[in-house]
Amino acid sequence: MRIALITTLVCCGLSVTRSAHSDDWPRWGGPNRNAVSDEKGLLQQWPEQGPPLVWKTTGIGEGMGGVAVSEGRIYTTGDIDGTAWLIALREDDGSQIWKAKIGSGGNPGFIFQPDGPRATPTIEDNRIYALGQYGDFVCFTLDGKEVWRKHYVDDFGGVMPKWGYSESPLVDGDQILCVPGGSEVTMVAINKKTAETIWKCQVPAGEFNPRYGNDSAAGYSSAIVFEFAGIRQYAQFTATTLAGVEASTGKLLWRYDKPANTHRIPCSTPIYLDGVVFAATAYDAGGGAAKLAADGQGGVTADEVWFNPIMKNHHGGMIIADGCLYGAAGGNRGGFLVCLDRESGDRLWAEREAPKGSLMMADGRLYQRVENGTMILIEPNRNKYIERGRFEQPDRSRSPAWPHPVIANGKLYLRDQGMLLCYDVAAN
């Protein structure tokens, strides 16, 4: 990272350390790991043909992982010639700088899904952390040299989810949270410099359907970190529940089973705001809110405030803005954008003109990437759906557009398998 004053940001109860170069997107969910950018000065309305395309690059390999942007470079992952790679690109033109081997490539899931890694790299303190689809977890220097390597199955006894490991690494201070799943351990905290184990935690399974595999497996979500009642904690989906774990010890603090579907496919990252955790999955579940409370004995409880089955958020994540909770509802096919009241969970509106996809927010606008590849700009409004532009990308592949959109330094990045597109969304 460039030499800069290091400050601590507290946003929605989420405390993270970051550099003064705040318009980068160095990890899953951006600077605050909540899919909300702090960037200003962006287009509030797109021209009819969409924002201008700055560059397009190919050759980054098959994969569904997102991009991380830091200090003039873009990092992503992809399968090339049967191997999973971490790839570094130049931010100004998308040209490749280097690639480094993560591990085994291929498709661990059903045949209709693309090969390649599913997770987004994390850049922290001059290191890059990348997870492959089969559980290869590697730390690299900024020039692509390997520092250390662990394997979720071989080293931690993990049980790989049916569609492969998908969590994007959560680096918190000097430790990293890993969720290998398994009969002996669900979560592991390791030292980010040495990869030595700090603690282990077992989370008992919630309700599940044996048809869909081992009840101790990991989910497909990425964890968040926050402080409540003086306790720093992680919230993460396993295959069968949302669990809250004390960051310093690995102690299981609370769990919230209802948002976890019996198909065992939780993909959406939870949200924390003002003592309340929001979580959702698709298929036979929906979305709910659980209020946290200190139990007076150093622990924390979680009690449901509301649950709405319409918020069947598959993979696209949710955004809180102006008292509303936005998310795309639907299972593995179809769906639409939904707006709920944050406090009551009541549906405010649903819009089929914005089909199911992934969401992020920047400068007062929602950015939705529809699964078919369409990109939509939306003005948040609790009363109605307001669209401020849409466009179609060139050279669209036949794979689902599951990688989430990213905004960094006035640019919008869209990944479509082995291709990355960069659009200029700055207002001037």
C-alpha cells in the first residue's frame, strides 16, 4: 500500500482499518465490506448508450470471482489451462502484469457452472490473499511471490461445499477468518503473517436436508466483522445457519437459523447496522433481521425482529439505504428487485424491470448487474422504482453474470468470465 496516514473508519458499526486512498476497492464488498463505496462525483444519470467503455481485456481465465482494486492495480482470479491463478492487471489499461498459481483448477460443482475460482482476492498490508475453488488458500506479495500456503481440506479437515469454496478472505487485524467447514471444525482464525492457527470453532448444524450433502460444510457467503456490546465478532453463514463468533477467542456467541435454506446454499453476505443483523438466502427461505443483545454474562443473544419470505436473495447481496433494504429476490432462475422497510421488513415495492442480479452502491445510486449481463443504474426511493440508465455489455458470454460490479476511482468494472470491462462513470 502507498505510504499514507492510517485511520479507523466506523460505518454502520463496522470497524475496519484502511488507507487514505479511499477510492480503491481492495476486497470483497469494498473498503467497508458492505458493497457501498464512499466515492463521490459519479454520473447520476447515464447517457442512452451507457457510460463510455475505457478498455476491455481478455485472457484472465474462467471464473466467477470479483475484482479488487488497489494502488493502481487490479487483482482477480481465473482458470487457465486447468490451473487456478491470481492475476494482476494495470488499472489504467487492463494489461497483465503477472500471474501466480493458486492451485487446482476446474469445476467442483455441476456441469452447467463455469470452471474457475469463486472468491475475490483481499489486499491488506502489502499482501494478497486468494482462495481457490478446491480450498487452496495462498498469501502472495504484491509482485506475485508466494509467502505461505494452506489447504482448507488437507490442513483444517474441511468439507468442501458442493459447488466449491467461495468465501472471500476476511483479514481482521493480524488474523484471517477461514471457514473450511467439517465435522471437527467450522471456522478457523489464522495469523496473517505466518498462517499459524490462533483458534478453532465448531458451529453445530442447523436444520438441513440430507439430500444436499454434509451438514457440517461451509456455505458460499463471505463473513463480516463488527463490534457490539464491546465484543468484536464475526458473522458468517455456514451451510445451515448464520453464526456470530467472538473474534478474539472463536467462542460461538449466537446463531440465526431461519434465513438459511434447506438447500444448503447461502451465498449472500450478511449486513450489520445499529445492533441488528440482516441475512437472506434464496430457494425455500427468505430474509430476516435479528436484534442482538448482551446477556449480562459476556455473551450475546440474537432474537428475530422480522422475517419476509419475499427477500429470497440468491447471490447478489443486499444494500441498506435511507431506511430501506434492497435486494434481488429469486432462486436460481428469474426474480426481481425488492425494496423492504428496514425496521419492519414490510415490502415497499418490487420491480420486474430489474430482474435478479447483484447490487452495489456508490454516490447515491444503486448499481445492479442482472444475471443476463444487463447493467442498471437505480435511484434509491422507498416509494417507487426509479431507473437512471441501463446498457448491455459487448461480447457477452453465455455464462451467468454472477461476478458483482465494482467501482473504484471513477471506473465501473464488469467481469464476464475471461473478459474484464472498464467503464468511465465519473461525472467530469
